[in-house]
Amino acid sequence: MVKKSTERVYLALIFLFLYLPILVLIVLSFNDSKTRVQWGGFTLKWYQKLFSSGPIMEAFFTTLLISLASAVISTLLGMLAALGIDAMKKRNQAIMIGATNIPLLNADIVTGLSMMLLFVRFTQLGLTTVLIAHITFNIPYVILNVLPKLKQSSRTAYEAALDLGATPLYAFFKIIWPQICPGVFSGFLMAMTMSLDDFSITYFTKGAGINTLSTMIYTEMRKGIRPEMYALSTILFLLALVLLLFMNFGPSAHKDKNRN
Amino acid sequence: MKLKKAILCLLAGLALSGVFTGCGSKDSENTLTVLNYGKYLDPEAIEMFEEETGIKIDYEEYVTPENMYTKYRAGAIDYDLICTSDYMIEKLIQEGEVLELNYKNIPLSENIDPAHFAFSQSFDPDNKYTLPYFFGTVGILYNKDMVDESKVNSWNILWDKEYSGQIIMADSVRDSFMVALKILGYSLNTTDEAKLKEAQDLLLKQKPLVYSYLVDEAQDEMISDNAAMAVVYSGEAGYALEFNDKLAFSVPEEGSNMWIDSWFIPKSAKHKENAEKFLDFLCREDISMMNFDYVYYATPNVKTKAALDLELQENTTIFPPAEILNNCEVLKPLDDEVTMKINLLWKEVKAAD
Amino acid sequence: MYNLKRQLLAGPYLLWMAGFILLPVIMILYYAFTTTSGHFTLLNISSIFASIHLKSLFLSLKLALICTGVCLLLSYPLAMILNKMKEKSQGFIVFIFILPMWMNFMLRILAWKLLLSNNGVINTLLEALGLPALDILNTPSAVVFCMVYDFLPFMILPIYNAMARIEDDILEAASDLGAGAVTVFFKIIVPLTMPGVISGITMVFVPALTSFAISDLLGGGKVLLIGNVIEQAFMQEYNWNLGSGLSLVLMIFVIASMALMSAKGEEGGAGVW
């Protein structure tokens, strides 16, 4: 019994550690007071200011655009790469997987800076350079999610389909795709998450006037904290909550459970 | 599975269409890339300019002049218009990186006080390159409840152990060294290695007492009562005073730095005409007023100043009086070797325990 | 025949890698081994031994090790508790522990800044309770605090996943054969969760070692980590050669320590999510 309650307390403490900061942000987002620690009454004005602020909304849409576009493109490239790697000899496979791991292991700051050096030499920094950078660090996540699924999938069925006269493309969509789909999907989600959360790489590769939420909050924080940021946090937290709830407990959730 | 596929397709479609339209609009010629200090231009003014002229502004901010120099020198972005401080402009003029302004395209520049053009001649001898934007001094913003007011007339208060952990120092090489050099009674443009070392020793001695090294954030921390005093630019102090009556500002008697921030068009400019259009727009009385309200620094715009409340016009925090300015020095660019040296000295201060 | 054709599918990826992974690394190498005027030099690399650079490298290592250690200590018991929960509530509880990770990284830093500042929420609470103030903002402790907060889920998840994979039969068999709880823990649970622990350590240690944003925003300019030194060389001092030299050292450092790690256990990275 004592053990049980110790466990409860422990869980509660970690829970508090994780959520206290978020709770503070949420409470402050409704606080009608200039100072941060006094409660000056309930207000929604920071939300109004947030939605009428051009730069914040622009950064929000840039973030969405970059993360979606980079996730889609890296999913395509990564899936193709996984199919190719799967067909290689063992030794080549090992080399390819090793090479794929490099950007995962490398420090963000080094990845970002090295790309900046490249871009500066050959082109101008802009939205495209951020996109390229994001695709680059996203591809490995897709490959590492798809490859295990390919390894599990049965090759005989695909070959049988070909023997029975199916075109490779048809056979791919009928046989391989259903088997790797969960991997592709989780790779896509992971790529998107990574891209949404990235700061360092965007910071070094972005052009003038282009900001994702991360870089914008960074520059804003170095100028002092505006209460609109609290409102933004609250909204992003709720978005994450809804999205994760949907993914974990939504209509398609139970299928994911069989993955392991 | 079907649902997932549908979502995937939908997302893919959305994203791709977004990328292509995004790229399309980016290429259009009618843009203007501006580089400015943080919090130094009302974002609404940018929106107004975009609406009035149809020119899209790509706006980028930086923290210190050194930061600006790197961004510009990297050559990764073709800036059309940059605002920075006297000594950095002088350095860039010396390096041949600045284009001449065509004042015919900036008729409203007549709103700028000729006295400031005269003053700018210290770094732009023929007034060919720069348009004054704001000016001011550096001083101590302090909290009257926490600080003994009899001591704020000297920079030495920043070394007072009584205020350990409550002092905000400038996170900018030249500004920090300025304070130390002034205490020692040296010029803030000294290139003498021994004197710089002496200043470094002083800064090292101060470090244990420092709450944080900040630039733009200092104001916010002072408004929230998080520290007792901070080294800030005069306008920032003026702004902070509006939000917290416990605050006051003092320019110490040892003397300080007077600075003037100006706009210039760098050699990388691809849209010089747009840049000049924007400069003219900034000199317009209403816009200049908006920016004054937003940044609260001393404006060289005569019309704007005349339109202010008398009380504001006589506010010595925002508009430093002559006796203070006379006691101030202007920063001069240091040559590369000294720059490297002072950067290293500063880095050692920042890395010290 | 089909095999070869299918291998070609990796072509676009190979090209992409060559262009955007290999080439940038070559750029770093080029800058690292040249002076501003383009002559060969080793000074950029050897400058890691300059006292300020060594100092910030050691500080980074120290903070990263503390952060990884604290994360491990907090996560392991947590993963065990989570694993013992009933099937039904388990999904939900795990979900609760991933959720904060989905908040933007920068906003999580902002939150800690608000909590920790001199006049912040924690100090106001402490004051109300009559306790002494906690002055840790702008010190290495604040940076470690925030790192732990930011990276904790990266430690919890892989350990939890590894633990969930241990089958009850094994544990039962062990206790049937007379092993006590302590023996079971050290002989079975620890070895079997090792891959998770190792991938957790990897996922926490590297970002902690190389971070510059956290120390920038919570260190008040007083905590100079190796990431800050590199960032400043690039963004403030316009010394790309020095920055590249230090980046190269950092890169080798990270890859070497990872190689050491993965030699110790199987990579469990992909199963983390």
C-alpha cells in the first residue's frame, strides 16, 4: 500500500513538473495585467491581438507550409529510397543505413551551419533553402520507419502477382503498399513533428522576412516577452492536444496498436 | 486505412499547392528587403507601406551592430536598406559597401533637422550616404525603490556589491567596454591594448554581480521589477518609464556614448528605388510619429517633435539636453586587428565564472 | 533484373544526400582548414584548446552529462510505474507524458523563463510561503532545468517501450525459479531495457551537448556553451573559419561518443515512437 502511494506521488510530481509551465502560460494568456505575476482580471485581448498580428500569423502559416511540404516530399523520397535500399545487397544496405544515420546523429547546429555555408556559396537564403534543409533532416526518419516494414513484408506475394500478369505498379499498390503504409504514415508524422519543432536548422538557413514560429518566438524573446506569446502557446497546446487525441484514440488508432 | 490514405493525399495536395504558390509570389520584383534593429519600427507602418505602394517588405531584425555586419557580409541575403549605428556605418563606408542616396527621391527628408545632418558628418562627411533615424545616449535605467539615488550619477554603481545579482549589463562589446573605459577615464575609442585590458579586468570583476547580459530584453526585465538597474539606450528608458513609475534614468557624469542610428542603402541593394520610397515614407510626419510612439527614441524629425506634447518634448530622458550630449563621445570604427582583440577580450568576460 | 531496377529507386535519395549532406560537410571541412584568405591552416581546429573554448566545451559536457543523468534517474522509475499500470489507463497516461513534447520547443523555454525569473511565479509562491527566493535564472542550473524539461520525454519513451516489450512469462519464470525482486530487476529488467536506455541517452545527450538556444535565453549571456561559441563565431564575429573548425571538432566528438554508445547496445531508435 505504501509502495502504491509512493508511486502515485512520484507520478504526480513528474506530472506537475511537465505541466506547471504550460499551466502558467495558459493562465497568463487570460491575464489582464501588465506585470507577469499579478492577476488583473480575465481578458481575451491577447487572443485578439494575436489574431490581428500580421507577423505572428504569417509565421504560423509558414511553419505549417514548411512542415507539411517537407514531410510530404521527404516521405516520397524516403519511401522510394527505402524500396531501393531493401533491394540492395546486405553490405550495401549496411552502408546506406549508416549514411542515413549521420544526419540523425549530427548536432542540429552543425547540420544547420553546414547547409548555410553551402547555400551562401551558391544561392540566396529564402523559403526554399529552409524547405530543402527540412527535407534533408526529415528523410532519415521516413527511411527508418519504412525499412522495417519492408523487411517484414512477404516478397513472394509480390512476385506471384507479377507472375500472374500484374504490372509492377499495380502489384506495388495492391501488395506492398498496404504492408508498408503504417510505416510510411508514422514516418510522415514524425517528419512533420520534427519539422514543426525545429529551431536551429531553420535559424541558420532562413532568408530575410521568413520566420517559422520557433525562430519568431526566439527573436521576440530576445526583445522581451509579449503576452500574445502566451495566447499563442495556449492555442498550440490545444492544437497538439486535439491532434494527439485524434491520433491515439481516434477511429484509426487501434490499427496502429498492432504495429509492435 | 482508407481514411489515412485520404488524409495523406489531402495533406500532400495542400502542401504542394502551397509550395508552388509560395514560390511564385516570392519571385515578383516588387519587394524591399529591410534589415533593422529589433523593436525599431512599428510593424503597422510596414503594413501601411505595403498597402499604399504594393511593395512587399521582407523585414529582418538583428541585435547588435556586429550581428548586422555579419548578416550583411555573409552575402546570403541581398538587403536593400539597412539601419544601424554611426561607427558601423562608417566602417561600411570605408569598405566601399554603401551606395549614395538620391535625395531627389526623398523629398520629405527636409523634415529632418539640419543639425543632425551636420552631426552625421562625423561619419558621413558629405551627407551622401545616410539618413538619420533616431539618436540618443547610453545610461543607467534604475528602480528608485531598490537603488540609492545619490549613487546613480556614476557608472561605479554597476560595480557596487550591494546590488549583486540585480545588475543588467549591456550584451554588446562596444557598449560594455564603453562603460568600463569611461570609469577608467579613457576614450571609448581607445585602441591601446593595455587600456583595453584594464577595462576587461574591470568587466571581469563585475561579472559575479551581474544578473544578466541583455540588449533589447533589458527594458522588459526592468519593467517587471526583475532587476535593480540596467545599462540601456536612452529611448528604451523613456519607454520603460511609461510602464513603471518606479523607474528613472541617469546618464553618469563620467560621460557616455552618444549615438545616432541612420538608414543607408548597401551595395547589395536590388531595389534602390523602393528603398528610397520607403525612406521618404519614414520621414512622413504621421509615420515618423507612429515610429516615435513605438520606439520612444529621440527623433531628428522636426515636424514630429513639434507635434509632441510639450511635456514629452522637454523629457530629458528621451531628448538628451545639450549639457549631457556635450559630455558624450561618438563611437568610431576600430580596425580589424583591434576588433579581433576586443572581441576576444569580451568573449573571455562572457566565458568567465 | 527487377532487383537492379528497384535499387534505382534510391537514386533520387542518393543524389539528395550527395548534394545536401555530403557537400555541406565538405564546405565545413573547407572552411575549417583554411584562413580567411584561403590558405591552409590547422589553427581553427587547434583553437579548441584555447582556454575559453575548452572551458565552454567542458561546461557543455558537464551540463549535458548532468541533464542526461537526471533524465535517466527520473525516467527509469517512471517507465516502470507506467508499465505496471492496467492496460486500460496505460495508453492515456503515456499520452499525457508525450503531450508536452508537442508544444513548441521555444514556448517551453519561455515558460521556464517566466517561472524562474527573480520576480517570477516560483519566487512569488516561495515568498508567499515565507521561504527564501530561488535565484537560479541566468545560471547554469536554469539551463540544466530547462534542458531536462525539454528532453525528458525523449528518455521516457524509449525506456518505456523497451520495458513494455519484456514478456511477463520471463519475469514469472524467473521468480518461479527462486529469483528475488532485486535479482529479477538487475538480471532481467535492466539488461532487457538496455537498448531503450541507450537510445534514450543518445537522444538526450546530443541535443543537450550542442544546444545554444536554451543557454542563450535562460543563461542571461552568462552561460557560454560550445554551441554559443560556434553560433557567435558565425553570427557575431564573422569568423566562419573558426566557427567551422569548432563545428568539425564538435561533430567528431558527437559521432565518436555515439559510436561508443551504439557499440554498447543495439540501436533502438526507430522503435521509439
